[in-house]
Amino acid sequence: MRATVDTNIWTRAFLNILGPAGQVVRALLDDRFTVVTSEALLEELADVLTRRKVVRKHRRSPEEVAEFVASLRTGAEVIDLFGTVHVCRDPDDDALIETAERGGVDCLVSEDEDLHAPEVRDYLAAVGVRVLTARAFLEELRGAATE
């Protein structure tokens, strides 16, 4: 399975490896899916993980943050974006949508309500991409493992 994973999932995993987002990271480490991302998403992740408010929660060094982002970059398929998608109410999420579409993924994994909006779901469904929460994605991975 190929998936584009939203920054909010990676951030939640970085803060709490025991929750559903952390299970997504474990599934990636177990090679249960291929992550497809873009430089825009990796840059956003690095920015979010180095914000003062977030650093206070995870208490990790800038080097550990850089290592986490670098490991995602190394293990992922990184695609180029053109900035041509304008679908979401929040224009910052358009890079995520474009990554999923251009990357030919099966699903986009996010907890962001804007990405679960009907217009976004319909747009992505038209190109064969489903929008799933972390829990729903993990259920799909479990189902694929039993087939």
C-alpha cells in the first residue's frame, strides 16, 4: 500500500509513539506500506517539530528532529510538486493533496478535518485516493496483512 501521511500524524507520533500515529510509524518501520511525500511536506514537518510550543512537549534536540525528518526523507518516495492543486479550504493543505495525487497513492492519512471535507474527499476519490484517519489506515493495514 502507498500512502501520503500528513504532518499532523508524524507530529503526533513524535510526541507519543504509543498512540495510533505511533503505530503508523511502526507500520512504516515494518515495511507494511510505502510513504510518498514531497519536500514541501518534509519542510513543514521540520518547521512544526522545531516550534517552541512543540519542542516543550517532545523535549528533543534539534539534531533528533533533523534525524527524524532525514529518516523519513530517506525511506520515502519524494515527489516534485507544481503548486497546481487548489481544492482545500486551507491552502496550506493543497501541497498534501497534490502530493497524494501526483504520488499515485492509495490513501492520504490525516486527522485534519479540512482534508475529510466532502470536496476534498470527492476530488481525491476521482483519482483513486481515499482519505483515512490513522485508526482507519491501521485497520486497512491489518486487513491487508490477513489476506
